[in-house]
Amino acid sequence: MTGSREALPDVDGPGLTLGDRAAIALTEYREGNHQALGGLVREATPLLWHTVRAQGVEPDAAEDVVQSTWVALVRHAESIAEPKAVLKWLLVTAKRAAWEAVRKHRDDEKRRTELPDDSPEHPMALPSKDPLPDAEVLRDERDRLLWMSLQKLPGRCQELLRLVSLADRPDYRYISAAIGMPMGSIGSTRGRCLAKLRTILDEQGDFSWT
Amino acid sequence: MDLTPEPNKDEGAMGDLSFDPKGRLDAEDGLLLTRLAHLVEAVDPVPSDLVERSLFAITLAGLEADLMEAVYLDTPLAGVRGAAAAARADDTAPAEAKTITFTHDSLTVMISLSPSAGGRVRIDGWAAPAAGLDVELHRPGADVVTAASDEDGRFAFDSVERGRASLVVRRTDGGGGAVSTPVIEL
């Protein structure tokens, strides 16, 4: 793994993103600093949690999926080919484990209820509905408007924007790739999702933002 | 957070026309995403102990034990509850026993958590198929405690301090490799 260090961003440089910090943490871990992952776990767990939840995994199972994703990182620390892409690796690993959890959960439920499976679609295409925000949770009228506007977007746009909002913006390429957006159209896809959201917000007419 | 959009200067009233789809994020996009991050966290907050459980799970990763999966079912009527839900319910209803099931390939381990003296927890476990098993209880900052199962696959830890814990199960004949439960809250 010597040499990979040079390909990493300058630690002292400005504008380190979560993806950069993840790469540095993995490299330091490989070099024997076993405390190096602590900060990354604290920082990236919310992103993994919401990635898993977006696949329709119930909260209890989602906790275990996130936990097992971190365990998988440690187990594969030496074999991850591109430390620079470790954030994407984490997101893809979490997402696949989430799909598996959804599939198993459905199988279990099916066995238990013995009902015919009348939804032949692939489970991946059927994430559960987003939890509805409690009015108590979103007291601010602007927050409610923003959340309702988000719900009007296509599902993939919602997922992309929610996850991008939790990372540093330059990391959108990892997040987009991890959730299956074609690499060539990432910039425009991100733009379309944000543009649609802003259009919907603008259509709220005379709503006061101040 | 101020979400005041900047007036659309020259481009006319339509915000979407002023937005270059391939362009960089502007300041308003940034504000919007920042606000969105707050909403995402407010609507579906990350469980408070998830980071600590993950950190402890990482320290156990060196044990080379395959992770078991907790079995979660929708209805609590089956007497099987999620580990996380069981842990949360424990705070408010300590008198009630909780049962959690873990599976890995052909091995299934059920544990029942019940209150013990001094605010501690008793763990009764049962593994199937029945075999001689060594069950290790791992807790952060504590020595590993081992219990041997009887021939029916039953084992117990009488009095365990509350908090994060993971069980590692090994066959006494050395076959099959070790498996571990996810880190749970006792």
C-alpha cells in the first residue's frame, strides 16, 4: 500500500471533504493506527443510516446493517483497492446489505403470514414510504414547505438530495455513483433534482421565506 | 437558517430557467441543502447509541467471528422483538423479559433478557441445533466472560451489567468457526 499515500489529498489543504477524510482514515488505519477510524465512524454513520433507511429497512434492522457495514470495512481494510473511493465503498456496501435485509424481511413475513406474494416487483424498486414528519418535528412552516416540496420529486431525486445534504457537496459524485446514477450524467442529474426542487418551491407563490 | 432566495436578477421570474443544470451549486443551493440536512435528521434521527455500538463492533471485528443476524418481525405478538426496540423498551419497562433471536447459516441463538438484582441483567440463551458451545460475553472495557452450554444448547449469564454487549459463540469441538451477535444494548 505504499504510494497510495501520495495520491491522497493534502491533509493541511483547505476544503477537505468527508470523502477525503474517509480516505485518510483508511490509510492511517492500514498503517497501524487503529484509532484512525473512530472519527470517520462518528462522521459518516448518519450518511450510512439514511442510505439504509432510504431502501425501506426498518429502524431495528437498519441499526444492524450500519453496524455490519463498519465491521465489513475493518475486515476488508487491506483489500479495498482505492482508498480514495472508500466513501463510495461504504455507501455501496451499506446499500447492498440493506437490499438483503429487505429481501430477508419480506421472505420472513411471507413465510409467517402465508399470504400469496402479490407484489412480484423487485424489492429494490419498492422502498417503503418515507416516514411522515410529525407536525411537532417540523414546527417551522418553511421546513414543512421544504419537506413537502421534496416529497413531490421522483424517488431517486429525493434520495440523492437527502444524502447529498448530509455529506460535503464535492462528495456528490461518490453518493451519486453509490445510488446508481450514471457517472456521465451526475452533474446534470444533481442539477435537475435541485432545479426541480427549487421550481416547486418557487411555485408556492407568495410564501414568505423571511 | 435563512432560506431567502436571491431575487432572480436578469433571467426573469422563473427560477428553473435561471438554473444551469450542469452548473455548480450556488449559495441558495447550499442553504437549501443545509436546511434539508437538518430536516432529514429531524424526521428520522440516527439512533443515539448507533455510533458507540458501531465502534465497539469494530473492536470485535478482529475476533474473526462471522456476524449473525438478528431476526426482526413486524408483530411484537410473536414474542420476538428487535434488539434495538428491546433495548429501548428496557428503559421504561424493566420488569418485562425480552427475547432476541440471531441466525447464521444453520445456527440459531435465542436469548432472553430479564432483570437481575442491582439493576443488572440476566441472560438466558438457547442454541439450535444443540451442541456443546462456548459462549463469550464481550463488553467494552470489561474482561470476557465465558459460559459453556449444556448438551441441549442452553447457557446463562446470571448477572450482567447493562450496556453494550456482544456474544461470540464457538463450538467446543472447534468445528464450524465462531459467530458473533451484533452489538446490542442490554
